[in-house]
Amino acid sequence: MYEIALSVSACLRAGTRVDVAWVVEAHGFGSRDKSEALAITPGGGRVGGILSGSLNDQIADLSSQGMTGRLIDLEVGALEAQLAGLSCGGAARCLLIPATDLPAELWQRLRERDPVCLVTQLDGDRVLETAMYSPDTIAAAGEDAAGLFRRPVSDTIITANTATTVLWPVPKLVIIGAGAVPDALVNTAGLLGWQCQVTTDVRSATGIIAGLAVLDKVVVTSHDDELAGPALAAALAGDVGYIGALGSRRTQQSRADWLAFRGVTDLERIHGPAGLDIGANTPAEIAVSIVAEALAARSGANAASLRSKSAAIH
């Protein structure tokens, strides 16, 4: 759902009809991303996808027929599943709802990558209304919804008259550079379930970084100022929660000079050299130190040894 928020917002601002679909119950298919969704416009435009795109055509057909505001039952056969790269076929129940029937503030929340809970009231297969809850209001959604929300991962539950969808964003780590350290960062961040993107293209880097939120991280490993500089400038101009810059003091100064020449002088948010002082030497050790520093920056922890902590340890 997070991936389609910007496109849906643009359609709503332009007065363009857009229908939104997502899975609330599935049997088979293997593992899946429970935050995925599909947005469909009358002209045939599509953003996002459901179950590796295996349900996209069926849902688009129902949307074109006006079969919206409903809970729909769909199936994916073994051949369709294989073509979509799924481990097996299965059956899915999806909500297909006009975006205008969903809470207006939902899309801004999703664009900011906030966790949300959607509770959809049903009359059989007909959607009556959908309410949105945030961390501050989730208690009012009822114990089932609140319990699901506390986990905290994206998930759904469905009863006879209610479909509850919990959406928790996954942090993104954008790595600017190539080599052993970026490879190790991808492996280390993958253990935490973070989404990783590695790029050495300036335009791609700045474009990706522009869409990041507070929970996201950027790590620059490239020593090329013409790549590292624009990436750092884009990160400083946005809402990225952690900005790390690998390299020696000389490399850090070279980047600072590049930025200063272009009017960027407040570098307080840059962690450079990146990483905690744990005696890291190998690429894997360096990656651990950087990811640990990013975690500490997110929580506001001082990254001291747990042995010196007097409060409760979880």
C-alpha cells in the first residue's frame, strides 16, 4: 500500500477515478508481502501489484465492470502461479474499493510511511465503510485490531463482518557505491528485514533518496565526490533518519568541500565516518557497525555496552 500512495494521491488531486485492491486472506502462494496493493484507473493504468501480479488482470477486469466496494474471491491456478514466479497457486480474498471511499488522510499517512490500521465493515461481500486508526487511536479500534497492530508487522484478519488490515512500513536502506562493503550492508540489513537498494547512478540515487522518510537510511560508500556529493545533498534536503558516509577524514573533508561550494554547510546529520567504534576491519564487521549506528540513531540510544545499563534490559 505504501508503494502506491503517491500515485493514488496524484489521481485524487486530479479528480481521476482510482480503485484500490489488496489481499485480506490467502491460502497457498507461499510467503507474500502483506502490505502490497494495486491501484487501477479507468484508462487501464496500474500501479503496484498483488501476489507478484498474478491477480492484477482479474482485479482490473472487475474494476472495469464497476464491481467495486466489494470483498471478492479469486483463484490463481498452478500455471498462472508458475508464470508469476509463485511457489504454488491458491485462493485469495481481496478488497476492491474506490480510493474516494477510503479515509482521505490515509494517503498522506502512507506517503509519510506511518503505521496505520484499516477496519472495513462488511455486509456480506459488500463494503459499508472503512475507518483508519493510528498508533495514537488504535485502542478505539477494538482488542482484535489493537492486538494485531501491536505485533508490529503488516497483517490482516477477517471475520464475518469485518476486515482488519494493519500496515507497518519496512525501513529502506539506500547504498550509494559498489563493492564489498555495500554487499555486506545488504546482507546485514537483510537480517533485519530492511529493503535495500544499491546504486552508482547519480540521477537514480537522488531520485530514490527524495522519496525516503524518517525511518529510512542512506549510506554513501563511494569516494567519488560527483556521486557522493549529490547523494548527500539529497539526503540532507529530505527526511532521511540516518545518513552515513564511509571513508577517511580526508574523504569526509573532500565531500564537505564539494557540498560547501554548492551552499550546503550544515552537515550535522551526516554520520561520517559511518559506524560505531567496535574495532571493525572487514567489510562484514564494517557493515555491522554501520547498521548498529543506524539503529542507535533511530532509537536515540547512546550505543553504550548493555553491561553498563542499570535499567531493565529486554
